[in-house]
Amino acid sequence: MRCDVIAVGTELLLGQIVDTNSAWLGEQLAASGIDSLIQIKVGDNVGRIVTQLRSVLASADAVIMCGGLGPTHDDLTRDAIAEVMGVELVHDESVAETIAAMFAARGRQMSANNLRQAQVPVGASIIAQTRGTAPGLICPVQIDGVDKVIFAVPGVPHELYDMFHRAVLPELLRRNGDPSVIASRLLRTWGESESGLNERLDAIIEELDAVGNPTLAFLASGWEGIKVRLTAKAATREAAEQLVAPWEEKIRAILGEQVFGTDTDTMESVVLEMMRAQGLCLGLAESVTGGLVAARLTAIPGASDVLRGSIVSYASEVKCDLLGVAPGPVVSEKAALEMAEGARMRLGADIGMALTGVAGPTEQDQMPVGTLCVAISGPDGSLTRTLRLPGQREQMRQFSVISSLDLLRGYLRDRSVE
């Protein structure tokens, strides 16, 4: 069973709304063992919606359309589906009554255009609304003599989620007949480029291509690291996970400590847990990142038992006056170490970590843009590094966060071994 996704709405194309619905649907379909190969965004135009719908139905068994079911003139999903089905739209009185009752229950007057939502393609089944006014639709259609189905659900996320679990997924599973499950294992890495990882894993990729199941893919995700995803399909989740397990071991054997976590782990969650396990607390001094490291750490519940605080010492005089940095260049390993020691002392932390660098051409002209100096000061000694990071200002700052936390991860790992 293959089910693709079409998200309808000009606002998606203009970037006014981010299409999170398609990503969520892709995740749910994969977890249920239903292939989804194409996701499309299309604007509010009947002709273009019809063209994309026919194109997807030419190869997919089912399509989920999200959005375009509202009451206004530019909500055209119903019209497009009726055209593809080759039927008329008809007024469904039961839907109209449900919409009117919902407005009455809220003490609001219903506009006449809300009755557009009671227009239903002939032959379609209604997915009743429980949270809004627009009903969903299950629309059987024949394409070249083959039975297929179109699902139409609202674009409002919580309404979509409800209808998917209540009506869409059960119907897909019924049509699928032979249930299967897709399981993925995400290995999170840092320290090498996507192309470099690909090259190191070439032999594994060739083996996987020959086997066909599982599959491997890369996803570069900025300061989330580079993800290596293994995906397997089997009759049960346990069987799919068993298919993935030996390949995960092979990849780990090649990449070693570059793999910092799996699935929902982040570099910051891994570092927090390592510090917690060693009974340590952390104090930060941030210049180039302006508090981004602390922001990432404090986004994790329970971080307060590890993170003492962060001193955002952006101005040179703050580095000198508050952290005890000696006069001289403030983008250097020496300055970074003095900042780390100052943060450790000022914040009463076991370990101090500091970042100073150059994110843009107007800063510290004597150093290249992308320069990052990181220092760690702890009870077992200190560590400093100078890195050259790519990207424009914001990307460089984000890379500084994950790079410095990765350095701290290595420091903690070596400390635990000792």
C-alpha cells in the first residue's frame, strides 16, 4: 500500500505557514508500514490541484489531501476531488445541521458561506468533525480501472490528527490487507561532513543496496548534527528492529565516537546526562554565541541540576572585568581559557566552558570569519581548541554550539575512562 500526501494552500508556498502536517503524516504512515513516496504542496487553484492529484494517483494507491476544506472562496479541495472523480458536489443536510449546531452551541451566528463545507462529492463518505466545522472526506475513485481512494482532511493540525487516527488510518489498514511495520534507527553524528560519512560507509551502503531491506540515508541537520538513518520494513516492529540491529553495529564500528546519540538524543541532552552521571555542574562563558549554548541546555527539563549559569561576555571589557581575561586579543585559546576559568570561579561550577570567536567581518578583523576558540577548565586540567567553522553568521554560531558541546563530551568521556 502506497499513500502519498498533497498539502493544499497558497500560504504554504509563500512560506507564511510551515507545512508540518506532511511531515507528521509521513511519520505516521511509516510507523504503520504504509509507503509514502511523494509529498506535494500546491496553491489554491482548482486546475493545479486537479493536475497534481491525477499525477499522484497514477502511481499511488491512496492520497491524503490536507487543507482547502474551509468555507471561503479559495477553499477548493472539494471541487478538485469532484472533478477527478467525475461527479458533482451535492449538499449534505446532515453535515449542514452539524455545522449549524456547532455554531449554536458556541453562541455564534453562522455565516451562509459555512454551508460550502456541506458540499460533498457524490459517492464520498463523511468523516465527522469533533473539533471544528469542516468534515473530512473518504472518496473512492477508479483510475484506469483500478480502485483507489482520496482522503481529504482539514489543515488545522489537531483536527487532522484526530481524523487520521479515527478514520483515515483504519481505512488504509483495511485496504492494505497485509499489515507491516516500518522501523527506523537514527544515529546522530558530529565531526565529519555528509560526503565524508558517505565515503566511509561506502562498503556498508553497497551491501545494503544488494540486500534491499534495510535502507540507509543521510540527513544533514545543522546544529542537530548529521543523521544516519537505517529503515527496515517487516511484519512486526520487533522483526523490523532485528533487521536494523546488525547494520547499526557495523556502522558504529566504523564511525566510533562520532556517533553521539540515537533517535531523540541531542548533543546537549547527551552532555547533560554525562555530567549528571559524574556528579558535575557546568558554568559557561559565551561571547560569539551570545547565550545559545545555555539556551540549548536549558530547553531540556531538569537541566538546572547540571547548569549553574552562563555569563554572556560579549563586550571585551566584560571579559576582562568580570571574568579576569588579561588585556590582549579576545579571540584566542588563551582568552577562552581565562574566560572558562573565570566562569568556573564566578558561577561556582565544577567545569567551566567558554566560547569566543568571529561570526562576521565587522568583528576582530585580525582573525578569519568562522574562527571559534573553545576552552574547558575542570578539576582534572584544561583543554583548548581553535576551530574554523563554515557558513554565514547564524550558521557559524549554531555550529559553534554543537562543536563546543562535542568537545565537552570528549572531555567528559576521557575523564570517565581515567
